[in-house]
Amino acid sequence: MPVLGACVPPPVADAYCGPAARATPSGACVFRVCASTDVVDIDAGCIPSGSLLHGGPRSCAAGASLAVEDSRSVCVPADAACPRGAHADGAACAYPPTCPPGTLPVPGGSCRPIVLRGGGGSSRLVDLGAWALLALGVDGGRGSADLCRPFQSHPVALELGPAEELPLRLRIALSAPGNDVTRISAEVQASTPGAAHPLPPAASALAETAVATLLEPLRGLGGETTATRVDVEVRCAAGVASVAPAVVPPVAPVVAPAAPRMR
């Protein structure tokens, strides 16, 4: 399956999509279709709607959507109510253009090559800096949507209230011993600069998982890298800042089979 410019086995593609979603043959992540009596939990997949814990929100502020985490209804940024690799577009989810292997999408609808020299095996040359820019984010700027999505969809794990926002700083050091793409690893450090409370314990685990599920498709490219090390520092924001309430139906969060966006 095509994921992040590489052709990977289905388990790798599904790991990139996360427990609540699965990868289609085209490489797009879609939420699992649950029975009419179930809802989609971001970590557990389909769970009985009767198992939802009481006390969660029944509506969210403008720019936010209902989702389910750890059997609780929560408010997440609208984009986080879509699978990884997609973003909110009204009541549905939109996907970037499908790019050919060896390239990644960039704003504006075009595709940027990350493989500088074609072929397979050791003859392939992968631009590690370009990959980091597109898959992780601009050094000193915002993290990519794929990198930050796991934080946006886990307000319970990050111990956030319904109108709280947590600024996160991620320092990621990519290493490619011997310029071997298949041996690329990452050191990840998460911190909360200027936050009102310390880094929640779950943040480090979320950061490790977010990076690991991006690196596995990169390793699938094989070949050599243009650099043995790339360091990136980016920012992610988790939670939902307080804004005016939106008018939405007071119903439990459900993912209907015909609607790809989580509600």
C-alpha cells in the first residue's frame, strides 16, 4: 500500500492510520465501519455505545468536533475528527492529492520528490532533509499534520479540560547509520514551553508512537540517505482553546458508515 511515498505492507499502513482506522488499497486512512450500536474510539476502534462513560460533552465549540477517547466523549480540533492524512472540509474529510511513489504532497496540490535517484535497493537515494521537512515539519515552526494529529486526538491522555490547550515542543533527531535508509531511527524529546502545568506522562509515549509510525514507511523506501543525521524542532498544539459554542445536535458521538469524519 502507498504510504508517505513508499510502498509498505498492510500492517505498516494500518499502524500509520491508527487503531480507529484502516488503510485502503489506495493508501488513504478511513475510520472503521462499526455496527449501528457502536461508536469509534480513537484507541480501541469499535466499542458499544452503551459503554461510553457519562459526563463528557454533548456538543463542542465552533471549530471543534466530538470524538471518543478512552470511552469518553471529548472535543477535539475539527481536523482531528478525520483520519490521519486527511483534514476537515465542512462535514466531511478531504484528502491531499495522491502522489506517486518517491514523492510527498506539498501545499498547493503538487508533489515533491524525496527520492533523488531512482531504482531499487542500494541505488536509490533518499533526501532525508526533504522528507523531514514534509513529514515532520519546518525546523523551528509548526509540526506537520501527521506528526501533531495523535496529540490533537488525545485530550484525555494529556489530562486536558474541555477548553484547554497544551503547547508542545518536539525535538526529533533522525540518525541513518552508514546512510542506510532501512536503519533510520529517531530520538524524540517532548516538552511544554510556557505551559501552566508539567508535561503529562502520556505525551512522551504519544510522541514516540507518532514518529515511529512515520519512520516505518520511510524505511520501506530502502536505499541510501543524503545525510546521516537530521535534527528538527517543531511545535504542536493539543486540546481546544475556548471559543464561542457552536450549535450542534445534542447526540452521542457516532461515526456513520457513510460519513468518513469522526463525530
